[in-house]
Amino acid sequence: QRKALAEEATRRNTAEEEEARLKAEEDDKIVQLKEKEEQFALRSARRRQQAEEVAAKGQEVRRQAEAEEKSKNTSEIEARKKYFEKEAIEKQARLKAEEEDKIAKLSKEVK
């Protein structure tokens, strides 16, 4: 009977040891999975941040390009405006000169 009790105790110890070993392996796997999840979350956060930075750079480049285009358009408009103002002044001067020539001719004819 003692032998049977000793064998039973040995079996129980072996079963408990095996259960403890399996539990430790399971705990290790859980820890490894949690570490992988954390690494994945960190990588995802880094990728998201990089994507946001790239988007911000893209928006800044777009804003700069729009500002340059607006400035270019404004400069072109100003240049055209000055050209047309110059043309108008020259046309007025020609018309005035022609009118003065006509007046001079008429006054010569009258004399």
C-alpha cells in the first residue's frame, strides 16, 4: 500500500510539474504575443506619423506652389496693367498732337 501511495504521489507530482511546465510555456507565449502586439502598435504609430508628416509636407509644398502661382499671376496682371496704361497715355499724346496739328493747320488757313 505504501508503494502504491508513493507511486500515486510521484504521478501527482509529475502531473503537477507537467501542468506547471505547460502553464509556464503558455505564459511565455502570451508575453511574446503581447510584445509582438506592442511592437506592431509602435510600428503602426510610426508609419501613421510618417504618413502625416509626408501629408503635411505635401500640403506645404502645395501652399507654396499656390502662393508662387498667385504671385506670378499678380505680377503678370500688374505688368499688363502698366503696359495698357502706357499704351493709353501714348494714344492720348498722339491724339492731342494730332488735334494740335489740326488746330495749327486751321489757324494757318484762317490767317
